[in-house]
Amino acid sequence: MHYCSANREKVKSENPESSHMEVTKILGLRWKALPAFSEEIEHFNKLAEQDKARYDEEMQVYKAKTAAYEEERKAFEYYNQQLKTQAALELYEQAISGTSAVAPSTASNKTSMAVIQPPKKPMSAFVCYSADKRSDIKAKNPGMEFAEVSKVVSEEWAKVQKRKNGSKKWNALAAKDKERYEKELADYETKVAEQKRIEEESARQEYELLREKALSAYRQKVEGEVAVSQFKKNRAAELSKEKEDRAKAREEKQKKKAEKALMPKRNMTAFFFFSKDAREHTKFELMSTQGSATVTEVSIELGRRWANLEQNKKDYYIELAAEDKLRYDAEMEEYNISAK
């Protein structure tokens, strides 16, 4: 594209009779004919990379603005729906409580500003003359109507204008009143502009406040939905893991149980053979002497008796243990061979 933009006019001048499509075809053929790693190709490839970087950056900004706009639009929709729901609930509560159902006010909270009155229009020389003379004429002719007074004022004004410098006084008064008007007009326009700025700033602040409320409510809603969704996913994963772990535990337990059932019985020590013979008798004696024979008490007493047992009697149990050890070793050897 960059190559075409740079060379299209040149190709068109070389082929003035060619159409747009034909010029494009010629450009395509020339581009293909360029050496693979020539400086010209590298130049246009670099331009393309720079333009791609520009596009990616602008696209990121565009997507961010679009996402922000979409979020704001959804936020206002959601917030507006909340306000409608709240208003409906208030009306419902008023209805069931028996109070008068007055709809919630939707009026703005903006403070009303005083209306700035425009300045009075400037008076002409004739109006200045009329304002000065009308009351005198009316006093001399109390029965004269307004229109008749106006006619007399006009006639007198015509006479004044015919006299040399007759209207000079009234022209000066009119000029002075025009200065007054222009000054008041400038002040009026300044005040109107300031009032407009204040109103626009107030409207902007009100909009920003409403926007923040809407976005806050909407984001809380989205966060809540995300939290609930994530909780459900996590809980489902936990339940699945627990089920899997239970299945593995059962399988492992059954496996160990099966292996244990096949394994030879462990050999007993000399003390175990002694305990087997002496347990019931020891238990009976403890019950007779102290009135109790817990497992712990019996075990302690057996240990004491084993420690005090005569050697020739102890040798008997040692021999039994040695024989059982031989039995266990032989069976384990056979088990290990069969397990391979």
C-alpha cells in the first residue's frame, strides 16, 4: 500500500491511457519484481511496520473509549431501572399504608438563579424631548387624551428641529443615554455569560455526580455477579475435587486392603506372646485389687510384670518369638516371589 501510494502518480504519468485498475496491476507487477531484500522493499516494510504500530496504538485507545462508553451506557440503564423500581416500591408502600400516593419528585436539585434583566433600550432625541414636555402639556390641557398629547408633542418637536441647534440639547441627552445603554449592555452580556458558565458547570457537576453513582451501582452489580459466578465455579471445582479424592481414597484403601489380605501376618515379639498369655489373668487381678482395669492400666501392669519376669520363663517367650520370626520371614519370601 505504501509502495502504491508513493508510485501511483508516476505510473499514471507513464501510462496516461490506463484505468485505475490497470495502474494498480502495473504497480503490483513492479512490486513483485523488486529484489527480495532490496533497500526499497526494506524502506516500505519499515513504513508498514510504523503504520501498524500507529494502528495498534489508536485501536487500543478506540477500544478503551468504546468499552468506557458501553460501560457508561449500561450503567445509566441499570441506574435508571433502579430508580424506577425504588419509585414503584415507594408508591406501593404509600398505597398499602393508606397515605396519599404522590410520585417521587424528579425535579433537578439545581439551585434556581435570578433572571438577569436586559438593560432598557436607549432613548432617541425625540423620546427625551417627549419625556420632558409631555407632563407640562398634560398639565395645561387636563382633558386632553393620550393620542392628542402625542400629536401636540410631535408638532412642538417639529418646530424645535427647525430652529438652529434647537435639538442639540435632546441629541446630547440621547447620546448620553446611548452611552448608558452600551455600558449596561456590556455589563448585562458579562453577567449572562457568567450565569451561563455557572449553569453549564453546575450541569456538568450534576452529570458527573449522577455518572459516578450510576457507574458505582453498576460496577457493584457486575462485581457481585462475577463473585457469585466465581464462587459457583470454585465450589463446583471443590466438589469435583472432593469427589475425585474420595474415589482415589476408596481405591487406595481397597488396594491396601487387598494387599494386606494377601500379605503374611506380622511376627509377634516375646512381649506380645507374654501379653497374650497373661492379659486376662492380669485384668482379673487388677479388677479384684483396685476395682478398675482400663486398657492403659492393664498395659502398664503387663510391662511391669514382663520386666520382673524370671529369665527362664522369659526365654520361653523369646523362643516363641524367634520361631514366629522364622515363620514370617519364610512367608514373606514366598509372598515377594509371587508378587513379582
